[in-house]
Amino acid sequence: MTRVLAVSSHGLLGGSELYLARLLTALRDRVDPHVVVLQDGPFVAHLRDLGIATTVIPTGRRAGLVTGAAGLRRVLRRERPALVHANGVKAAAVAALALAGRPEPMVWVKHDHSWDGRPARLLAGRAARVVAVSRSVAAAIDGAGDVTVVRTGVDVGPVDRAALRAALCAEIGADPEDPVLIGVGRLDPAKGFDVAIDVLAEVRRSHPAARLVLVGGPDPSHPGTSEALRARAAAAGVGDAVLLLGGRPDAVSLVAGADVLLVTSRAIDRRGTGREGFGLVAAEAVVVGTPVVGFADGATPEVVGNAGLLVAPGDTAGLADRVRRVLDDGDVRGRLAAAARDRAPLFDVRRWAGEIAAVYDEALAASGGARRAPS
């Protein structure tokens, strides 16, 4: 068993956090993990519910990175891991500071397009190995060496889409034949749920019974987002057709019960923040067979492939048109379903875990193996 100290940038229960929890679960026969979370939040309870040892070291910006690194260095001395898995940009920055002068190698998993370019190259230079969750993310590191693209695994188990659709319609008060669109993600402007509302308003011109379900918990960095979305829905005349269900552990079941998953994420600054680095929800939709309609940006095209209909970023009218195609054309739905069945094996969990374990082995070999850390 390899002793791994994983560092998580955030304490929210978002895509990168679920990635880490699911990865450590998939590697339970190969690694002995301890997770340091740099922000308190629901992710901490989730890890502990899974039986994974967890330490919280709250870390803010700038000077907080230094105090966070000091706390992480104390954990390193106590836990004496073979290697450090840095899950995210902030985690890599703190881990790089904490590991100065120490022998443990760092494997950095880059999940998104924040801090692309030179900042990413600098961090990559401090890591023994870098894992990018997509070719899109790897390209954004822009020339850094030792970058391995490892597609994330998705394990949702067997699904009965008809039963899940009936359950979703019953929950939201929809008739079985009413079209249901869904968007999933934390309530962050980068997720583009305002665009999803505009798409619904357009779709309802031809499908007046269509509903939009938004699944995701609040983001402390963006207070008031749920209120803003409700106000936008009311202004668009679809207030009674937009349902905010909050964060849900059964989100993938809700996706399986919907007619279309909308992926409306978009960049909100020059750093690339907001572009999908992988798109866990889109991958889950492919695995359960729900058609994806979204922006062809970031990693979404390489995740969805032919199992969805994508348009140029910002083309709201195009999104509405593609949704109508899915709702109205049985041949389109059949083609997307066949493509999803062909694509689903790409997200095999055992393949994912094995490839990450191989990266760990490479990092250990490059650093001389699991050397005993200094006290």
C-alpha cells in the first residue's frame, strides 16, 4: 500500500472534489490515503463518511498560502507519506511551498483552465508528474513537460431511465410527456445557468410545457445567485417552469430522468476560469444515455463526442435549436443514444484508477522511491 497525502484546494462538493473522493475509493486496494482540505465545507464530511482520514487547514489567499503550507508541512512530518497528490491549482501552490527541501514527490492533477499559461508552467515545474484531466487542460499548460492526460472514470451503476424519468416528473409536478431540461453544477455564474433559462424561454415557444431543473448547491463566493436566477426566470416569463432543487447526492439519477442535459459553462475572465476542464456531469450524461446540448468550449467536445449537439460559445439561439432537434426528432435521439453507448466504456473506472496508479509509480521512481522523510 502506498501512503498518499492528498491536498484538496476546496471544501465544496464540486467536480474536482468528487473526482478525488471517487479516485481514492477506486484505489482503496492500492493506496492508504490521508486528505488535507484547504477550506472547511461539505467535502470534509463526505470524505469522513467514506472512512477517509481528513485534516482541515483553512487557507486564504496570498499570505494564507504560506500559513497553509506551514500547516501542511506539519502534517507531512506526522503522516510521512510516500507522495503528495495535489488536487487543483491552489493545492499545488500550497504543496509546492510545503515540500521545499523535502523528498516526497508531488503529483499535480490540473482540473480546469484557471491560471493557464505561465503560472501553470511554474507549478508544473515543481511537480514530479502532472496529470491533466483532458487534452484541453493539457494544451493550456502550454509546453510543460511530463504532462499525462488521464480521462476521469465515471461509475453510476445500472440505471432505468424510464423509472427515473417518472420519479423526476412526479417530484417537479410535470406530466410524463412534458419536456424536462436539466443543468447541474454549483450556483456560480460561470456555469451559465442564466443562459439555460434563456434557452428554456425560447424552447417554450414551441414546447410550452417544457421545464428546466437546476441542480446545485450555493457557492459562498457568489452569494445571491439563486435569487438572481429566479429573477431572470420571472423576467423571461418562465418563473413557474424553472426549478432550483439545490445540491443533490442523486444528481446523476436526475440527469438520467431528463430529456436533455444543458452544458452552458463559459469563461468569465482572461484566466479561463469557467471553461470546462473535463465536465464530470457531461460524462455522466453520456454514460446514462441522456443527450447533451451545450457550448463547444473547453473539454466538452472531447468528453461528449458524437453523443451530444454542441454550438459555438455564446450561441443561445443555437442551443435552443439543438434542444428542439432532440425533442422533436426520434432519429436524432436514436443516433445520440447509439453514440453514447459506444462512448460510455471510455469512462471506465478501473482504467482511470490504473492509469493514475501508474503515474504515482512513475513519480516515485523518478524521485528514488518512497524515501523516508526528514523529521
